[in-house]
Amino acid sequence: MRNKKRLPVHHNPAFSTECYHQYRLSIVMADPRKIGWVHSHFINLKLLPPPVTEGFPMIRLEEHLDIYKEILEEFPLVKSVDWVSTIRKAISNQHYVVLYFNWRYIQASKYYGHAADLVHEALIYGFDDEQQAFEMLAFDVEGKVYGATKISYQDCERELQRVLDTEMNAQRWFAFYGFPIVGIRPRDMKDSGPDMHSIYFALDRGAVHSRDKAGNTFAVGFPVSLALSEYFESECERGGTILESEFAFWNVMVYKMIQHNAAMNRRLDFLGNMDPIFAERIKGFYEKTKKGLAVIRSSSLQYQRSRDPALLQEISGLFAKNYEAERRAHPLMKEALVFHHLKKYS
């Protein structure tokens, strides 16, 4: 019997620079009861020293995939008759499916027909027997950075098997990211507010800035902006030249900071609706850093066009100003959490 089914998804979780989070948040944020959980996480960025001396620093979210254990159940999918039947059954049982394709073979992808392999995941959330196709979310499809597309049953069967036949060894390090195919079942969850303890202790962790004798920097939380200020200052001292090969990565890292800042502002709006103690004063600092990041992004693109070393000095100063704003917001946020917690005793 022909049938169709579509599970709910959020089409824009706004963490496109952290792909493994983006897919899972598309599931989590489709359930309004889980928004408090979302605002309880993703508090800190961390900066890691580059693997080579001249590389642009890596910035990531502090939290990793293990945080989803409390809200999502993830398990390997094992083929029954064929992969199409296996995926259809999973969707019918309210299980989302994350699986990996080589996108040079997927027609909806901007990488279709490219010479280089690009093995990456997608999130299947629906099927349509009449169209003989799965519905999925993926990166760089249909002209969007992250959006919905369809893949025929035939193409899905062939391309998943291609990955299994050719990529198992090369991609084995992604086993705990969902490679090659997993089912994901949302756990039952009642309406819940944000976990104030989780937010507080994340902020407590988020004040780390260290350097070793070689100048390698590690930072967590608001000192990430200070570390980047120092990075651009040091590049100025070295002659004001950043390699062109680093430009794309540089732009992604700045955009990641913009996305993280937007998430913090959404969090403060959410908390401010619960208690005005989280509102204007704290929010003002993060609005200031939002504006600073917009200028940083613009100045970064200007440097990449002009190679003017004075722009690196300007960017260093902008990151230093953002650091000062975040350094002031940080204790105010912790103080607001404490006062909110103690209100019940007054």
C-alpha cells in the first residue's frame, strides 16, 4: 500500500557552522516543549590552538554531542530487506534518520559532479511512496546553505550503499557522529523551563584563557574574544599578512561567533520573559558585541580584498572591545541567576 509520512522538523536552528548540532537541533527545536533545554546549553565558545603555526584559530561550541543523551536516543540502523525499507520503517516508528552520502553524486547538491569527494550527513524526516522519495534536510542543497530537498528511493539506496562500500575506513572517525546511518528517537519530555544550574555552571567554566611558551592559546567563554584580539595583534607584529588559504576558514569562524551571539541574545529574551532581572543591562552588552562582530566581519572581508595590515590592527581592537563588554556581562549574568534562584526564599 502506498503511504506517506513526515516528522516535524525545524528548518533553521541557526547553528549552520556546527553541522552535527544543526541536524539534531532540527529535531529538538521542532518540539516547543524543548526550547527551555535549548536555552540551557550552547553557552560557551572555545578557541583551540591551530594545528600549524600559521593557521587561523579553531573556534567551536564547548558542548559536544553527548549532551543530547538526555533528550534524544540515537542508535545504529541495521539493514533488513533493503535500505529503503529500513528507513521507511524507522520514519513510520517516529524515528528520524541521519545518514551519510558522497554529495558529488547527489543531484540536488551544489557539489554534484565535482571531482573531489565530499562525504557528509543528511537528516531524513519523511517519505512519500507516491513520489518514491525521501524528504531530508541537508547543507548546500537547492541553492540554500541548509534546507529541504528530496532524494528518490533508488538514489538513496544506491548512494548509501556506495558510502558503505567505499568510505567505511576513510570516514570511520565519524562513527559516533552518526556514520554511516543511525535512527534518532526523541525522548518523552514534559514542558520544562531552562536549567538555571546548567547555565550557571557553564558560565562558571567560561572564563579560561591560557598560553604556553610557544604562544599557543586555549580559551573558553568570553576570553575567546581576547584571544582573537591577541591573535590579530600578533599577526600585525609579524608583518600583517594572513595567508589567503585561511580566508574561508577565518570567515566561518567569525560567522560562528555571530551565530553564537544571536543565540545568547535569544536566550536573554527568553529568560527576560521569565524574570526582568535578565533584561536590559545584560542584554545591552550582548547587543554591543553583536554590532562589534558585524564590523569585524566587514573589516575582515575588506582585508581579504586589500591586504591592508592596518585593518588587522582595527580588528584586534574591535575584538578587545567585545571582550571588555562580555567580561562585564559575564558576572552580571551569574548574579542574575543567583538572585533568580534565591527569590523563592524571599
